[in-house]
Amino acid sequence: MKLFNRLLILFLFIMAPVRHAYAIQSTRLFDSREIVSSNYSSFCVDKDGNLWIGTQYGLLRFDGNNFDKYLHDENSETSLSDNRILNILRDSSDRLWIGTCEGLNLYNPDTDDFSRVTLPNSELLGYVFDIWQLSDDNIVFMVSGVGLHILDFSSGDPVAVKYMSQIENTSTINTLCETEKGELVGGNHYGEIIKIAPNGQSKTYNITDSYIQILLRNDEGNIFVATTSKCWLWNPKNDIFHPIAMPEGMNPELHCAELDEDGNILVGTMGDGLLRLEKHTLELKPYRELNNPIVNMDRSRISIIHQESSGNLWLGCPYQGIIMVPKREIPFNFVNIARALPEYAGGKTNVGMAHDSNIIWVGLENGELISIDESGNLLKKWHLGGDISSLHISDTNKIYAGIDNHGLYELDPVSGVIRQLVNIKGHYIAVAITEDHAGNIYLGVHGEGVIKVNPDTKEAQWLHDTNKNARHRWISSLFCDSKDRIWIGMYGGLAIYDIATNRHTSLGELNPQLVKGVHNSIREDANGKIWDATSNGLFIINPDDNSYRRLTPNDGLSDIYVSTIVFDNENNAWVGTHCGLNRVDTDFNVTPFYGQNDMSDNDYFSATISPDGNRLLFSGEKGITLLEPAKLKKPMFENDIFISGIYLNGNKVNNATLTSSGEKVLPEGKSDPERIRLSFRDNSLVLRMSTKDFRDTDNLMFQWRVPGIIDDWISTSPGSSVIALPHFQTGDYRLEIRAAENGLYSNIRTVAISVSSPWYLSFVARFVYLLLLCSIIVLAWREIKHKNTERDNEEKIKFFINISHEIRSPLTLILSPLERIMKKQHDPETTKNLNAIHRNANRILGLINQLLDIRKIDKGKMKIKHSETEFISFTSELVDIFKPQAEEKGLNLQFEVADPTLDSLTVWIDRNNFDKVLVNLISNAIKYTPAGGEITVSVGHGSDTGMGDYAEVKVTDTGIGLDEKKHQPPV
């Protein structure tokens, strides 16, 4: 019986690596709050690389970083007709058709909204079961209870027209497909398959009494037909239905199907994961190559499968999220211990791998030692009684476990035999294990020291100094280097034990900096350098002279607390910390790696390397992280980055969006633009970026700059894809954007941003400003000139006033004696002359007074003073004054009244001012009339319809007259 048990165990361990010889594919789960749904009905990838997701509550568009959700709005005719999405079709013209429980919708990318397709002669929109594009590019869709319809584009907009209405039972069709000959195939509720030829001929196949759930044509022209519990492979050429066998021991509920890249049919079930029908076979088999750290792929519910042309495979898992099987392999894979032990709640773990198999050994805090495969399936389990704090696999593939409070145990994986090599009494932590070149095992016991054990003889001895005292007690790590020296890491100490000389060397005595903190793990690189992971950073020590180099977060480490070290095939060190992994290359350049789904743990306790050297394993609280460094060599960014969303003042921009000045924000009409036009008033711009490769975005950042304005790169926070740009002033700018992940960068994406000027800064406005400026300058010049003229006039006036005052005084002195002389008796001639002298002197005095009134006239303060005047006598007196002057020149100056019957003429005039006018006229007449001429001054009156009654005075002469060009009309 014992022999049988040993052979059985040997068989299990031999078969375990054979069972998983195929490659395990890591998957990525998208389970954010926005994306998790109770049901996923349809997936589709559009021409821009966005994933469209149909759910029971709306339509989602996912660009790998961000979500847009589309819902029905009762107040909008351009919203979805219903929130319950049934199917999505991308046709050959890259249009997206969305079938809902209330009709068919066409997505309008320019306006980011939808148009609804109505049914003929019906107010109902219809329950759209399925949409299909035929090989002749016609689009047909199935409306429940109504029948098939085809879209007519002859009028421009799509119009639904009844299709093949003469064929019976089409109203019960729920799923569509097409044969290689272009025949439309429909499966209905009653288990019937209806085949319809383009000429309208049809044929019905009764294959079952259950609802036809799936119709899918494979690469060979055969059609996969399935109900929820049975399936067939139908050859339409000979009409033979070949039954397909279910996996042994399984009774899966079939729900959806899709062709993979190799032409195999993948079938999604509701609770049994993914099944696969390989080409040229008639048996469904469990598809177990997929692994996800969160979702148990063997028991998952899969409601939809979509294989996109780029190679990514999408699975919709109700209530859990969407799983992507990427074409590009994920470097990180996480093995969840809870998959092997459903009751496992987490804790400190230790990991190891045998040198001749792919079995993973894990020691747990609860005392269990388990072996699992790379998918996390449990192979074997042992309980060793105490917490497993250290694990080591020897060169002979024996498993050694340090058990707290119990000592050192050995497990033979072939026989399954466990034996206790040494039992150490007390309460302690068996914190570290290493092996020397002779096969001796060294166990580090925290608080006690290091004990050396011969596994063959079980002989054990403590490492003591020459006085038989424990040389090192507070052990934290052990390592045997290539020169057979044991490096002993402690809490606050680091020492070397030379096995050959039995000599202990404390590095703290040589360099105090090397002993600070806790020494968690020690390893040796290919060049013989010792790498020491401590709570105070990472130390790289040269054992020849004990010189060292220290790396901290200032050098790029994700955390100063370093817990594990392992080297890959290219001698790069992979360092585990309390905050993710770090790669340190041979030039000591550090690249940090963080993660969630791909790296569910960020705190690591131990590390090892696979037998083939291609994978590194890190144990964490939840499980084991597997890393394939070679996959990280591939370009981190194979495609350019995309602008997946633009928001202006908080509103989403589409191809029809206008700026406040009436210009298109996206002049090129592209959703991923190379140029953006903004108004000076509304340029609060936010860009939503995407790599469109659906990577894990926890490490992903986007960086941007505007050369000449902001020259340094500005980064978003890790995991954020939203760039909020500052307010731009009027002008043209060049925005540069790139993605950054783990020290690698994408190609730079350039976007031209033009900010239009406000109206008051436009060209026309600037021209008007120039005209205004010129006008102001001219006006200012004229004002200055006017003031200068005024100043000159003022000086002249002052001069005249001063002269007038100088003349007035002596004239007044003349008038006084003249008036005294006139009071005396004189002959008539003398009296006449004296009166003439008196009148002229008074006239001169009046003129001088008028000169003194110049300032009033100039300031506009001179007022006209009217008085009642007898006009005939007033004029006659003025004429008499000029008669002596006329006689001297030989002129005949006469005064006459035009109407002889007129004795007097009373008028209202300003005597002083009117006097000046009349004197000026008579003076000019005397001046310009030659000797012997005649001058006549006449007074008359008349009436006019405009002026009424008026008085008139005329001065006529026989002189040269006035120039016609200077002639003014009478006043």
C-alpha cells in the first residue's frame, strides 16, 4: 500500500508539469464601477480602436483609459431609443448600428449622438433581436414578433423596409447568420433553422425543440448551432448536422460563441468558463489556458465573446467585469493563492521552485506548505504545525522549511515524506535558510542565532565564537555566496562567516553605514558583488574591499524599505519593496513597476527564479507574482497615443461644436485632431488621452508641454489620462504630449492650438484704432495750433488795448478844451467846423472804446444793444461827416430818401455797430471812386413775406465795383 501511495504521488508530480506544458495566458480584468454590469449583450471595436459595450443599462464606449456612457433621454430625440442594448454591428462602412429593446439606432460620430430607424407603417420601434450585414453589404435586422427588415439608403437616410415577408415563421427568429452562398440563416424560438436564399426561396430544419441560442459560421463554411444545452456543426452544403460532444463530466449552459484567430470556436458558458471547439473536431473541451488573479476563469459566467482584428479577445463576465486576453502578452501574471485555498485570507508567504519542474512551492503563515501550478490550481497540501517563515529548495530538489517554534523540516517531493531535521525548543521565528556547497543547511533563528544542520545525519551545531557564545542572535537573512561564505543579515548588523576558516567578520566594525536597519535579503550577482536589501535602501557591496554603493528613492527606488532580490538572465536585479517592484540594471539605473490586476501585490516577502530562468517569482500577501523579463523588452508603446475626448468649458466637443466666435473647434472634422481652434473667451480646455491598447493604466502617465511657454514636461498622476491645460492668450501654440510608463516614453504627439483674437483685437479693430490714433494726433496738433493762434491773438489784443489806452487819454484831453471852446460864440463857419471836429473826435473815441471791446468779442461775450433810432436822420448825419472828404477828392456825395413822402423811418439797431458798417461802406466808396465820380447814399423801406417790414440803405458809386468772385449776397 505504501508503495502504491508513493507511486501515485510520483505520478502526480510528474504529470503536473506535463498537464501545464502549454502556455498560460495572463488576462486583464476591467472592473471599475463604470464598467461592471449584470449582463453584457454585445461588444464591438470601432475604426478608432474604441471598445463599444452593450449592457442592460446603457451603451459604453471604452478607449482603454476612459469611459463614455450613452443613455436614453426622454427629452432628446438624438439619444438612444432605449437603455437595454441587445446587439452592436460595425458595418463595412464603419458605421455603428445599435439594436435595443426599443428599436434600431445609428451612431453619428460627428455630433456624438444617435438617429433612430422607425419601422414601416408602425409607431413601434421594435425589439431588435439581431443585426446582420449580408455579403452584398445589405443590412438586415430582426424585430421580435414582426419579422425581418432591410435598410434602404436610396433616399440618403436609412429607411426600414420589410424583408422576405412572404416567408412564414420569420417573426420568431432571434439570431442570424449567413452561409458562404449568401443565404440568410435564422434560428428561432422553437428550435428551427430557416435558410433563406437571395431569390426568396427558403428551407426550414427542425433540429430540436429548444430555443436556438447561437449561430456562428467557421472558416470552413460550417455553421455552429447551439441551444443552451446542445450544439451541432451544420454543413449547409449537404445539410448534415453533426452533434458535438460536451466536455466529460460537465453539463454547461451555453450562451455565446466566437471564432478565435486560429479558426477554433470559443464558447462562453454561464458558470463553467470558456469552452473550445478545435478545428476538425466534434468535442467541446474546457479552455483552461487563461488565468486571472481576480476571476476564476474555470467557473466564470461569460455572456459575450468578441475577437477583434488586432488580436485582443474580449470576454464579458456579468457582475465581475470585462476580461481582455491581450494579443501582446502581459509580462506580469498573478497566481492567487485563494484559487488553491478558497479560505485563504492573506498573509506572509515564501516561494520556491524546484530545479526540474514548473511546480510552485509556497509556505504560508498558517503552517501550510502547498504546491500549485502556474494557474494557481492546488496540487498538494501539507500542514507543518507552525508558521512557515522561511523556505529553501536545495540543489537536490529537497524542500526545507523553517517553522516557527518547531525548527527545520525537510520534504521529499517525490516520496512526499516529511521529516523534522532539528527541533529547537522555545518561542522564536525561523526566519531564514541557506545551503552551503557541501549541502549543509543553515537555519537563522531570530533571537537565538544560526544553526548548521547536516540533512543526511541530522547533526546540528550552533555557530559560536571562540568563547562558545552565540556570535549572532537577531537574525533576519542568510546567504551562501560563490566562495562558500555565509552572509548573515541581522537587525542592526551584517556579518560574514567563512566556513573554511571558521572565522566571523563583522562589517559594522569596518563600515558602520552597512549595519543600519534590517537586512531582509542578500544575493550575489554574476560579478561577485553582494546585494543587500535593507530597510535603509539597497546596498551593493564589493566583498574584496567592503566598499559599497547605496540606492534609495532618490535614485529611483519605489520605496526605501527593500525586502527581496532576484536576478534575471541578463544580470538585472529585480528588487521587491513595500511599494512595488524595481528593476536595477547593470549600470544601476532604476525602473519602478507598480500595478493592480497584473501585480495584485505591491509588498513582497521572498523571490526566486524558474528552472528555465525565464520567469521570476515574488511572493506577496495575496499570492505569487510571476514576471517574464524578456516580454518587457518589447516596445512599451507600439502605437501612437490618441486624444479620445476633448472638453471645452466642461462640455464635450464633437465635430459640430463651434467656438463662441462661430468657428469650428475641430476644423479638420476629426475626433482625434491635429489642430484645435479656440476662442479667446472660452478656452478652458481639457484633453482625455488614451494609448488605445487597453493596458493596465496604474503605471501610465501622460506628459505635456508647450514649447516657448512651458518647456518642462508636466505629468499627470499615475493612472490619470486627463490633461487640464491652462488658459491660453490669443495666438498660435504647439502642444506636445507623450505617454510615460516605467521609464519608457511613447512618440510625441503634436497638436496645434489656435486661439482667436477678440473683436477688439481683430485686424479691422486695429485699423480703426490706427485711424483714431491718427485723428487724435491731428486734433491734438490742431488744438495746439489753435492755442498758439489764440496766444498770438491775445498778444495782439493786448497790444491794441494798450495802444487804445495810450490814444484814449490824450483824445479825452482834446475833447474837454474843444467842448469849452464850442460853448463860446463863433461865426457859422467856425461853429460848423467845431461841430465836425467834435463829432469826429467822439467817433474816434467810440472807435477806441470798440477796440477795448475786442477781448469781449473774441471771448463771445460781446452783446448787441438795440435801441430805437430815427434811421433817416441817423444816416444823413453820417453822410455829412464824409462830405468834406469827398469834396477834397472831387467826388459828389449825396444823400436821398427813396420815397419823397417819407419824413421819418424808425428802426431798432445797435447804433455803434451799425455805424461801423455804414462808415465802412461809405469809406470804401470814397476810396475806390475816381475823381469826378458820384456816390449816393439812399434810405428806403419795403416788405417781404420772409422778413416782413424792413428798412433799407444803399451805397452806390461810379467806382470800380466788386469782384464777382468776392461778391456776397445782400444781408
